[in-house]
Amino acid sequence: MSDDWHRMSALALGAGIESGAIDPRALAASFLARIEAADRDRAIYLRLTADRARAEAEAAHERARRGLRLSPLDGVPISWKDLYDSAGDVTSHGTPVLAERVAASDAAVLARATRAGLVCLGKTNQSEFAFSILGLNPRTGTPPNPFDEATARLPGGSSSGAAVSLSRGLAAAAIGSDTGGSVRVPAAWNGLVGLKTSVGRLPLEGVLGLSTSMDTAGPLTRDVADAAALFAVLDGRIGGGNRPAPDLAGATLSRARLALPTTLVWDSLDAGVEAATRGAVERLRDAGCAVEEAPVPEFDEAEALVGRFGPYHAAECHAMWHDEIEARPELVYAPILERIRTGARMSATDAERTKQGLAAAASSLHGRIRRHGTLLLPTVAVGPPPIAALEADIEVYKAANAAILRNTRLANFLGCCALTLPCGRDGDGVPVGLMLMAPPGGDERLLRLGRAIEPVIAAAG
């Protein structure tokens, strides 16, 4: 059975531990061995926490033996993006600038996962300072997308290593972060489920930041059930919490209302992306789901505001990391350094005007969604470009970053939670994602809706 463990869902592995069919010590050893064999250059995992993983697996084994398991995921090994502090380990935000930064304690969400019995395998690669959607990182290496063996393509970012650790069977699930799409883009391009949680829903203590107003923590998983289970753990509901996990039982499309935006997000799609996402929408309609086309002017408003005044989160990032990057700017990849430095050129007035304008547009959008239904749109308009093309040309890099960000960042700018689900493959055989967007606080409802949609849109995937 160990030959199949890396293909199983996190909940299935947990059920195997519960039944006694899987020893968590052997499970952790299997994943660690797979990582050592498949990731010799450490482009996926920047650092393993092997001693911690073995100790946590030993404790999980003993709890299982005594019938004292802490959660359905007790003993399941997962990966953590390199911006989550883990006590005694380097957390470097994917940059050599912070390569000597050792965390004194676990991030709050990692502590919650540990209390639920999950096993920490290590820290995964990312874009420097989490400030690029591409996943390209010449400083630490770029893990190529595993779905095109002929051409090394982008994995998506900034949670690049998180997605690839799961899609290559080097973790049972992964924890990433999302400020402009950094969970959803790599999840979409790696055939995974990715949850962008509501701002403020999960604690960010011990998480290295990019934006004080938009950063969120979230899981990348094989299916919606795993995403719901991990969300419950990170939210403190399992392993010490007293609130129930999201209820997915009996999830149905019978009363679902979905709105297909006619504004912006379906424009200029790659042919393969359009075929996969349009096909998924038709399968939903065939299944009896109400899908209404509707304009969403707030999308254009958000784009206009950011285009006029600038990306205010760059100012937040510059305020956080100015001292570190300016002390050793030569260590930062030039396009990332340039993006952070744009924050220094943005006036406080422009930043505040952008925030106020986006808040008004967000309020309008949330009301629109409540009237017309959860928004349904392609997660990413294009497939992953070849890595070499972006490394060779800064203008190609900038254009790709803008195109790939276009759809996902709207959820961040407009205060929504969002969920990406696999819905097929593009012409290069790379997975394509379909995204649901809902008002803040709708995380549980979004997961329940996603569970109902998941088998329908995956039918031709």
C-alpha cells in the first residue's frame, strides 16, 4: 500500500491511520524518502524538518495505538510555505536576504496544526517576499510544473513549492498564502484545490508578510474535503477548538445560484483555458445548476483604481522590508526588488484613495453576489509560460505577471474569499482551474458549494 500513499487524499491517509492500516511512522518515512529522491536540488523544499517529522509521527503512532487521536488528520504529513515560522528553523521568505533568520516559535496556524496531530515535513519554496504570481525564483531555484515533461514551465506562485510538493506526491497537503492569487494560481496549474480564505479569518502571527491588508493563509489539497478539513484545523476548530468543521455532507447543486461575469474575466483567454472552463460551465448547466450571466462593473472599477494610483500593497511591503532589502539589494532578484521599490514612490494619499475606492467597490460587489449568486470564472486566463522565456526578458516577465494575476487579484482587492477547482487540461496538457468567489465570511458556504460542483466539473478532466 505504501506505493499508493503519495496519491491518497489527506483524509484517506488519516482514515488509514485510524483503522490501523497505516503506521504514521512509516508514512512520514515514505514521504521523506520520496523528497530526498525527487528533490535533490531543493527547488521544492528549501528545508526539511526531518527530525521534527519523525518525532511527530512517533507521537501520532502512540496516540493511534491508544485510541487517543487528536483529529481525522492526526499523523498526516504536510508541507509549509517558507513564510510560516517553525521553532528553531530558518524561515526566509524565499530570499537569501533572510537566510539566517531563525524562528523562535511556531506560527499560530502551525501550532494549531501541531495540536491537531499533523506532521510537519518542511518549508517549501516560493517567490521572494511572496511578491510574484509566477513562482520564478532564480535565487533559490524554480520547481518546474510537473505536467509538461518536454518544456520547463512555471509552477505558479508565490506558493510554488507548496503546489509542486503536493502534485508530485511529496506531501499529503500543503499550506500556502494568498495576497493576489498565490494559493489559487499554483493550485490551478497543478490540478489542485486551493482556498483563499477571508481576510482576518486565520491568524497571521508568525507569518512573514507582504501586505498588512490583504495577506491570507490557506490550504492546497487534492480535493475539497481535504481543504475543508485543513481549514478547520487552521481555524482552530480541531485539536483544541470547540466549533464544528464545515459540514459537506449532502452538498448539492439543487439550490445553487452561480453568476458568470460578463466583465473582464472571460476576456483574452488562451484557447485551451477557454475550452476547459466553458466546458465545465456547460457541465454544470447540464447538471441542472442555475448559471446566470451578469455584468460586474466593480471589476473594471478595481482595475481602474489600481491602474491610476498604483498597487498600494507594494507600499505595505516596502514599509515591512525596506531596511532588509536596502541593506543588501544585490541579493534580491531584480524584478522583485523593482516591484517592492514601487511602494516607496507611492504617496500616502494615493494609497489611501485606492483603499477607499476599493472598499466602496467591494461593498457594491458583495451585494451583487448576494443578489445574483456566487461568481464563477476562470482562475487564470492563460497557461503557464516556459521558465526560460521569463528569465531571459524582463518585459516578458512583467507582461506574464500581469496577465496571470488579472483574475485572482480581484478577490483580494475586493475583499472576497475564493476557491479554485480543477476542471480539465489546456492544449499543453497542463491543468486548468475554475474559480468561485463569495463575500467575506462565506468560507464554509464556499467549501460546501465547491464540494457539490467538484465531481461535475471534473467529469471530463
